[in-house]
Amino acid sequence: MIDLSGLVSVVPAARGMFADLDREVADWPGTELALLDPAGVTCPPGTTVPPDGPTVHPTLTSALTALGATSRPRSVGLSLAPVVGAAREARTLVTENCVRWGLPELVEPGCIAITEMVNNAVAHARTGMSLRLAPRVDALHVAVRDQSHRQPSFTGLAPPTSTGGRGMLLIDTVARRWGSTDVPAGKVVWCVLYAEDEAAFLG
């Protein structure tokens, strides 16, 4: 939640910042964003800033209610050790929950993405990791957090003679968006998969 109750006014050019922030937050599994703006300095309560941005709420109660009353299913998580077999457990989590959330078309791309993320953490970070999955309408958000600050690299197609370097290429192939974010105790590698992308590929 962003508390704007101390603001007197917002210049029009700054309003787009909230939409940018909302899009950034939307890539993180299980995360929602709301603006608390009792004085209506951004725009009238109940509207968004701009139309594709977060909803503006006039009271703390309405903002908390909106954040807690989302109709989307809650995210699920799993902690894994950096061992052989970790990716298999991660694929089971993806498969079971994609089916449960009504996203069966995302089982295969979700398993591809999570396998590469987990295998990268096992091979390079060599630390414990935590997985987080969350559905959003027709999309699946996937994130893996480990305790290494070493960022994954992606330089495009790997040479045919290379024995590795294809992990991020596979993620880039199946995901509409992906990235790696540095956090105080390591990093989070994340991606967003869309059912319509998979349907278009198969169709």
C-alpha cells in the first residue's frame, strides 16, 4: 500500500509513475498494490491512476479490504535445498497448482521455467531457495529466491558446441517477461507466463 495522505498535490506527470509501479509489482507472485489517498490529490477515489494503474482508496479500511478481498487464489510456496531432485519437487508444485487454478496449458511452460530456475540455483548459487507461484487471471507468476547475489546472464543463443548456457534462453522462450532482482539476502529470479501465449503457440 502507498500512503499518500500527506500529499497536498501531485503534478500530472507524476501520475504515470504509479501505473509504472503497479506494472512492476504485478510481476511478483501474490502481490497487490493500492493507493491510500483520502484527499483525492491523485484522482477521484474509486478510479485508477491512470486507467491501467492501481485503484485509489479514500480510507485505510477500504484499501485494506480491497487488498484482502482479491478473488484470485492465494500464492503457494516451497522451500528447497540445493540438491539433485529439487527441480522434480518444483515441477510437482507447478503441475498440481496449474491444474487446481484452471491453467492446465501452463503446466508445460511452467515446468520448463521452474526447472531452469531451480537448476541454476543448485548449480550456481548453491544455497537453499524458496519458490513462489501465483495465478493472475490467465497468467502464472513464478519466482525463485536464493541466497546468492550472482545474477543470471543471458546473451542470446548458445553456440551449438556449448554444453550449457541455455537455461535463460529456455525461460526467455516460454515467458512473456522475466528478470532477476537483487534483494538484501540474495536475489529473486522471476517470470510471467500467459495462457494465451501458449494457446497461440499450439494453435
